[in-house]
Amino acid sequence: MPHLVVRGISIEEMKRISKPLVRELAEICECGTDNFTFEVPHSTFVFDGEEIPSFPLIEVKWFERGRETRDRFAKSVTEHILSTGVEEVEVVFIPFSEPNYYINGKRIVD
């Protein structure tokens, strides 16, 4: 169920890279492609009273899968985002706690 919040990349660029990216991430996570969601919110960055260009910051909200998987996942995301022409990408993982995750009011684990 990885949910990626992608800032600093246009919706058109995200659409272009989303299919190959999700296929690669599904292979890394050993799950189906339908487990992934991408959110591309409009973000306005401000510094010193001025609007500034945004930079790619990708938040990955997921259930922890271990360092090796996390490293491979970050590398894949970074490579695909770099293919849009940006020079730098930051990826941050935000792990969910399974006992604190509910679907339709029910915990997914006891």
C-alpha cells in the first residue's frame, strides 16, 4: 500500500513516469501494481517573501519493509524522477504502524 506524495514534479511528468515506476516498485516490494497510489499536490514554495521554484520531495508512506527494500525503492524513485530533468531528488519514508492502521473502522492486525 505504498502511497507516494510527489512535490516538485509536474502532473504531466508524473503521468509520463508513473507506469514504468509503479511496475518497478511493485517488483521491489513483491506486490501488485494496484497497491500503489501517487498524489501530486499543488505546492507553492516561499522563501524570503518570494515564490521560489519547488524541488522534488517525495514522501513514501508505507509499512516498513526493511533497509534493503527501502534502499532499492529510494533508488528507483530517484532515477525515475531524475529522468524528468531535475538535478536533485529527496525521498523520505514515513512508516505506518500496522496496529494503528484501520480500514473501514477495523484494525488490519490485532
